[in-house]
Amino acid sequence: MENLAYIREQFPILKQQVHGHPLAYLDSAATAQKPMSVIEAESHFYEQDNAGVHRGAHELAARSTLAFEQARTQVAKLVGVSSQPGQEELVVTSGATGGLNLLATAFGNASLGRGGQQAQRFALAPGDEVVVSQAEHHSVLLPFQELCARTGAQLKWFGLDSEGRIRSDTADEVITERTKFVAVTHVSNVTGAITDLEPIVRRAHEVGAMVILDACQSVPHLPVDFHQLDVDFAVWSAHKMYGPTGVGFLYGKRELLEALPPANFGGSMVELAFIDQPAQYMAPPARFEAGTQPVAQLVAAGVAADWMREVGFDRIVAHERSMTAELLQLANIEGVRILGPKSPEHRIGTVSFEVEGVHPHDVGQFIDSRGIAIRVGHHCAQPVHRHFGVFASNRASTGVYNTLDEADRLLEAVSAVRAFFKA
């Protein structure tokens, strides 16, 4: 990629050596590294502006509130949603997991009659259905599995094809008139496969169901516009898009956020509170942002969003496509099987693989000894691993800062694994 050296120079963590080798960080699907501008933004906030937001009349409170809302706008712009006052569609959460649990809890509250008549569109009862897929991260699967257990609704799922892609072609059969919610991943964190969303969204809306999108692995790697995708809700985390940990986002269509009952309760989300009658809650997004918000982290996430837009998704996509093609050569190594699509089309540079006869943790330690960081385990997605007949795998995943040389170092290391362990 043009100016790759300049981009890498902005990531101080990449300059170190690990076990006597230059660090090759191929674990961005777990968490991406941070450019210096993001690190400095968080530090600068604490040094100059730190105060509670939307409370207090002093100068620091005013500056922190302005920074908080400006960052919301920066992130909203990245994904094509509204941040206009009174029309905000972006809720600040602790992460994608927090956003998914917020939704599942709010739907459960609606099922108990909370939120009034307008919230009944979210209520679940025996006979209703919630649809997920076998490709889901546990953060999608478990909250909705538990929601079904609490409400008596039935959990259904999309199956996967031989490459681990969600069977979107079965949407007309899987999604029925009884379906209330469909929660699916945009990009699998195991296979790297991009989900064909159009048939799922079309069918869900035909029957009046709402679509919840896990966009954790798409927002950092692809140009995403939630209005164009026409999903009803979406979640993602800042730390995977070159931002800080501790902050994430929930997108919701404005009319749905206005109807959704709150899930967490406390300060900053209530208009009027009484000792002897129900509270009156604030309009979105404040209704869903109880307590002290991750202000410094959001400010840094806003800088990360602008940084990604400055780099440009044309360059990000083109660079990661070349990285993907290189990593897929793992399939040419004897005894190595890729779990997922073998061609670079309709996928990102997240490549999971198994090495015949060698446990993934042993593979990971051997590769780490050469200064290469990858993920090992089930990647919080056990059902998709069972689909491939394994319990765990190794996963290499790219970011905008990776080089083809790093991919080749991984190929060389994996080529030596089976001989080292005498597999």
C-alpha cells in the first residue's frame, strides 16, 4: 500500500522486538493497535478537559461535554448514521457485548410490559422466534439464547455452508411469520466471510422482524453505511477500529430507539425521578447511557474514526485484500486446513486454520517464538468450530499496518510446525 511505512510509523507498539524478532502483529481481529494520534487524544483529555459530561456548569464540564458529543458525531459519520440533536442514532456503550446485552435486556423489559404500548413491538412470548446463526460470536448467541429462556420464545439459527458462510439463501425458510428478531454477524470473526445480508434483511422486514447486526469485524475493514444496509440495530467496538478499549457503540433507527425501554438505570438517563411513582426517562441516546460514560475513550474513538476516514477505505480494502491473498497460501502447506473461504473474494483478512497433529496452543507458542502474534483457541465462537469438526484453531488477522513480509514470515513459521513437533 502507498505510504505503508508512514502508516506503520504512527503505531509505536510495532517498533518493538519479541523473542529477538521484529514484532509481526497478526491479531487485529482480537484488538487492533492504536496510532499515536489516538493515544495522545485520550491522554490530552485527561490532562486538559477531564470532567463529567452533561452535568456541571463549570468550564471543564462544558469542554468535556463538547468533546464527548463531537466524538459521537465523528463515529456516527464513519458509519453513515445521524448525530443531529434530537435525531441521534448512536448510543455509547462499554463495547459490542454491552450493546448486545443492552438490547436483550431492553427486549426482556418490554416483554414484562415496561415501556408502555410503544415498546410492545419488542416484546417476546412463547411462540415467537429469535434467529441467529452458527457463525455467531458468543456475545451474539448467549444474550439472545438467555432472552429466549426468560420469555419462552424459540431460538432458531441459520446453518453454514462447507466454507462456513451463513446460508442466506435459506432466509425464506428460516425466518417465518413468528420471527421477531434476527441477530447475525456481518463478518465472521473465525472464517472472515462477509455475510450476504440482503436476503436476510429483505425477508426479516417482510415478516415485520428486526435485524440486529454484529459489525465488530466489518467496521474496521469495510466501508459500512447502516442506513444503506437497512439493518434496525448494529453494534461494534472501538478497540477493533484502532481506538481504545472500554467503549463501543449501538446504532438504532431513531424511531426504534425512541420506543425501546431502558436497560440500565441510574444517573443521567432520567428526566424526573420520584419516590412514590415511576420515573420519566430521557430521550435517546441519554436514556441508554446511565452512569458515568467512558468519556476519554470516546474522545479517542472519535479520533480513530477520523483517522480511518483519512487513510481511506479504498486503500484499506485494497491493502487488506492483498494481505488476505497472501495469508490464504496457508492452504498450500502440507497438513494445514483453512477454516473458511479459500478465495479472497467476499471475505476479509481473518484466516483461521488448523495444523494436522499439533494442538493450536502449541502452534501459537511456536509461532510466537518467532515474534509473530496470532490468536489461538475457539475465538469465542464454538458452534462454528464444531461445524468444521474441531474445538479450536489458530487465527491470523490483518490490520492496515501489516506487510506482505509479515504474512510470509507466518507462512514460513507454519511450514516448520509439523516437523518441529514431529507430527
